[in-house]
Amino acid sequence: MLGFLTIFIGHFAYGITNALWKSPREKIGTFTLIAFRSLGCLIIFSIVFFISQYFGFVKFPPIDFVRFLKIFGICIINSFGLIFYVQSLKYGNATKVIGLGKLNIIIWILISFLIFQETISTKKIVFGLLITFGIYLIDSDRKQFGKIKPSKALLFTILSRVFWSTAFLFIPYIKELGILLFCIILELAVFTVSCMFSLFQKEKLMFLNFEIKTAKEILMLIILGAVGTLTLNFAIAELSILIFALLALMEPIVGLIFSSFYYNEKLQIRQLTGIAISLASSFILAL
């Protein structure tokens, strides 16, 4: 049950950040923003880890340099998921990009069957289909979705989901290192990559003119990002990959609800119905 609780918390946190990325990205650029966010998360995880170690709650596991480089390399590959997602917001509005996020379910289901060889029950099929139907109703541009044309927003969204799906490789290392130390390595990788790319982005000096609103949004990205990263990495090591994939559909739901309030976008009755169906199905699936 703890695994289900953490995944609900994680996708709630990430759902909000999915909508929050767009505004500050337009102010300071993709890579500078990601660097700020990852540095903040890195500091949070490091403080919590060393405090926990001091009081004996966690131990620093033995890890050689070659092992570290292997884990760090996997985290670098995964970090491109975040880079491509934030970059996709440059070419499409938040609602549309969040809606396209449900493409991730296809990749995760294939991983659960082909790599982890998980079995599928009638309950998973029924409520998985209900969640998918709910997401279909939520899509704010349903009439045009079937006619969607190739675009940079779509391309970057697909790439983000492909790179993010490498998270299944995290599982043995999370169990080996513990969740806190693994998250430290993950955020260090994200920070390293984003800093390298930020050297070449045109907007890199714009952070000198922070607005209060932008600073608050970045702070929220750091706090909610830390919560989402910690809880979802814990959940992926504890839950079935298929269940993890199905419950991940809650993320665009939260993102769309938050976007409707934050960007003053009204939700239609059809979308509210889809939200209700998806949330109810997710809750029953978790029982």
C-alpha cells in the first residue's frame, strides 16, 4: 500500500510541475531553468541524506568509481527526458503538451511485458481501459487530436517519453544504493547535463533579471520536483511496472486541472467527466 501512496503523491507533484515549467522557461531558457531546479533538488537530497546518515537512519553503501560512472551514465541518458519535455513547451502550449504525455503508457506497457514479463489480469485490463478512456475525454482538443500533424512539440514530447522510460533501469540501483543516494546521483547527472547545455543557450544571462513570480515558480519546481523524484523512484522499485504505467496516467490529469486554474483555462463538462472516471479507476486499481 505504501508503494501506491507514494506513486499518488509523486504523480500529483509531477503533474503540477508539468504545468509550471512553461512560464519560467520562457523567462530564463530551458537549460538554465533545469539547472536551477536540479541544483535545488540536489541540495535537498544531500542535506536529508547526511542528516539521516548522522542519526543512523541510512548508511553510505560501498560503491566503486566504475560502478558510479555506470549509474551516472544511465541517469544522464534519462535526464534527456526532462530536457526534451521542457523544450517541447517552447513549441506548444502547456495543455497540449501535457495531453500528449499519455503516449508514455504505450512504452511502459511494452516494457512490462517484454522485459519484466508481467502477467495481466482482467482487473488491470478493465480499469486500464477506463483510465485511458478518461484521458481521451480530458484531451482539450479531442476533435483535432486524431488529425494531429508532425510538429516539434510532438517530436520533443515523444523523445521525452522515450528517454524517461529508461527509468526501469533504475530499479536494481535504487535497491542497492537506497533511494536518497540514488536521487542524489540522478540530480547530479541532470545538473551536469543542463549546465553543459546552458553554456550554449541564448537566454543564459536572463536569470539576472528574475521576477518575483518566476522565482516562486522555480522554488515550487524545486520542492515539488524533489517530492516527485523521491516518491516515484521509490514506487518504481516497489510496484509492478504495469501498475506503475497505468497509475502514471494520473499525471496529465493533475497537470490539466492545475493548468486550468493557473492559466485561467476553463475545463468542459466532457473533461470533468474524464477526470472523474480516470481518478475513480486509478483508486480502484490501487486497492
